[in-house]
Amino acid sequence: FLDLVDFLTFRATGFDVRSLCTVVCKWTFQAQNKTSKAHESSQYGWDDSYFKAVGLSDLISDGYRKIGSTVGTMGEPISQGLTPESAKELGLNPNTSVGIGIIDAHAGGIGTLATKINNDDLQLEDLEKRVAVIAGTSACHMTVARKDVFVKGIWGPYYSAMIPGLWLTEGGQSSVGSLIDFVVQEHKDIDKVRSLAIERSCSIYQVLNKQLEVLSKEKNIPIPYLTKDFHVLPYFHGNRSPRADPTLRGMISGLSLGSGSDLQAISILYLSTIQSIAHGTKHIIDEINLNRGSNAHNIISIFLSGGLTKNDIFIRELCDITGCEIILPKEDDAVLLGSAILGAVASGDFGDIFGAMKKMNQSGLVLVPDSTKLAYHRAKHTVFQQMYHHQMEYRRIMQQIT
């Protein structure tokens, strides 16, 4: 069984070595005693008793060959690099260095988390104050700490699964960009929005963002306050973190037959959905900070990457709702940059991943929270939490019916 990451390096080099990232995060490999070089996994890491207990004893045979007899740290050079065949297919030189790979969202973490702010002398422990949020169709929230901290409903902690020597905690939202797309595309006024987008040569989301500015001026209130009486619970596809419940469903409160200026209804629904996603991220960060206690620093900064970095409303609402400063990377594709960092380590340009990150991560826009909207967003977060509890109460009521 090969994860895509490991298949690609196998295809490139002809050498079957598994990434510490894939086997720790997906296959229960224990890496606490991992050193810098690859080892036979039968000597450490795999837990025979676990696989026997779950009826997968066959995976133990042949030194765990089916799921990985040889495991290595991300960025570690593999064998002799590209095979002649792979080099020809890729248009590169044979023996070009190939580093052990990493899962895509984790590459996004490597591509952003060591970005310097104010030219500070960044230390490993400083990364504890940061979370990488890779936001596209879904979202992953990657943060690291020096000590292992278990957070109920959030994946991990995984040792050395992203940055060697640190424990990774991984939150996530199953539907982010896809949820925004869904509520907008299914709305009755979407054809009007599409027509305006064609007319203005822009995206439908730029049309909606502009419409929110118009509504804000008409009502003489800041954009976030347009949803004072309109609320969304974003669990249309369940909740990955921190409730870890795939049976949860989305909720909308505040619907009417429609009134006000043209496109008001779709714009308010769009904004409220964005805000609900931001409240979901705040919930994840709050739970991590709460469970860390004195074991690590609290998260205060979000390093945001992914497709949603192109949406100004999304960025501003995420910043104000979480209360975290937001740093956008200079390089748009943080996942690609993270992969390049591993390549730079594999080729010997850098001695370790963190050193390469500090040199290759660079910041773009930096956004700080607007403290004047703090009370409003706190109230909205209370509503966000209450909507979940109401859903649970509705279930209890209906479960009493036989």
C-alpha cells in the first residue's frame, strides 16, 4: 500500500522508502525515537500488538513490507535520485536529488510557518504561536509544539510528521470553499450575479464583495454587522474538528421572503457563510490553546495560504473573528514552496528543514484584527456555539419518537 506521496518518490527513484509524514499521520507509526537517517521499521516505530488487535496481522509479515519497511524523514535524499527513465520523462538529469516527500497540506505548513515578521530571530519554539491554515475547497490547520498535547476532536499529536523534532496537531474543516460555492451557486439570484461578473470581467465573488460594500454604505454600518440577524452553522458536510462528528448538518437562521436592495439576500447569505467558517477556525484555535495550557505558547498568528487568500472579505473576517493577525505568503503557492524547501534540503543546499524554511519563507500582506468589532464577533461566536447545541437538542427531541 503506497500513499500518493510515497508512490511519486518510488516512481521517480525506483526506491521504496516511506515518508515519516505519511506513516505517522495515516498508519500509526511511532516516530519518537527517529534519528536523521532511514531505518528498518521493524526495529522501531511499528506496534505489532495494535495490528494484531485490529485483525491486520498480515501487515507485520516481511518486515512490514506492505506498508513500509524503510521509513525516512521528509527532505532526506533518496538513493541515487532520479532514475535514467524518470529523468528522461521529466526532462531532467539522471541522479537529480529527490527528497522524501510530504502530504500536500503539510507542505503548506513548511511553506509558511517560518515566515519572519519584523525581522525577528525566529526560534523553533516561536512556531508554537503560529498556525498554518491552508484554505481551499476544505481547510487544514497545522500547528506544532515542543511537547505532545492531545486535543479531543483534533488529529494528532504526531511527532516529527511535519517539522522534525516537533509535535504536529492538525485541525480541519471538511467544507470551506466548497460550502461558499454551494450556498452561492444554489441561490435563486445567482444568474444575476453571473451576468454582472461577465459584464465587469471579474469573478462572482468580486461582485458579491462589491455588493457588500454598497449595502454597508446604504445602511451606514460596517460590513460584518450586516449579518446581525442572520446566522449560519457551516456543518453542511459534518464537522471534522473539533467536534469530529460527520452526522452534523448545516443550519441557517434569519431567512425571509426577501426585501431590500437588489442582490441583498444572496450577499448576506454569502457573508454569513464566510463568517461561520471563520468561527469554525476560531473554535479549532481556541480548543488547541485551551488544551496546551502551560505546555506551549498560545496561537496568535495565522499563516494563510490556498485559494481563499484571493478573497479580501474572507481574509478580513477570518482576522477579526479569530482575533489573530494574518500573514499571507509572498509566494502564492505555499504547498509548492514547501515541496521546493524539501528539494533544497535533499540537494544539500540547506542542512535541515527549519533552516531552509527560515531562508525561503517570505511574507506578503500582514493584517491585524480590528478591535472595534471585538464585541460584535464575540456575540456572533456565542450564537455559533448555541446553534450547535440547539441542533443536538432537536435531535434528542426527535429521537424520543419511536
